Amino acid sequence: MSRNMPLPKFLGAAAFASVIAGALVSDEWGHTAESRLVRVTPASPAMMQLLRDEHGLMADVLKAQVANERGSAVGGIDRD
């Protein structure tokens, strides 16, 4: 607390800050959880298969990249 600010003025400022903080917090808690729910349609089996295929391709690319980097490190080829 500052020595220049009198105690009643300080307590008034603290009370005002508490009211503002309380209003902000209560506004956030005033909403129901149901209003934040989003209806999501499940993905079709064809879309899930496409996703699995993409993941498989990405895994293959990453494995090839790691193998290539290991091979270049062993062979002494510096790509930088």
C-alpha cells in the first residue's frame, strides 16, 4: 500500500476492483453448459478409410525420410 493513499480511499478502490472482478467471473459462469454443445455428424466409413489411407501414406513417407537420413549419415553425404 502506498503511503500517500489514505486507507479509506484504498479500501474503496479495492472494493470497486472486487465488484468488477465478481461481475466478470459471474458472467462467465452464468451460461449453461448445454449452450456450448455442438452437434457433430459422425464420419462415413468411406471418409474414415480415406483418413486411414492418408495416415498410412504419411507414415511411409516419414519412414523413408528417416531411412534416407540415416543412410546419408552413414555414407558420409552431407546435404546441408
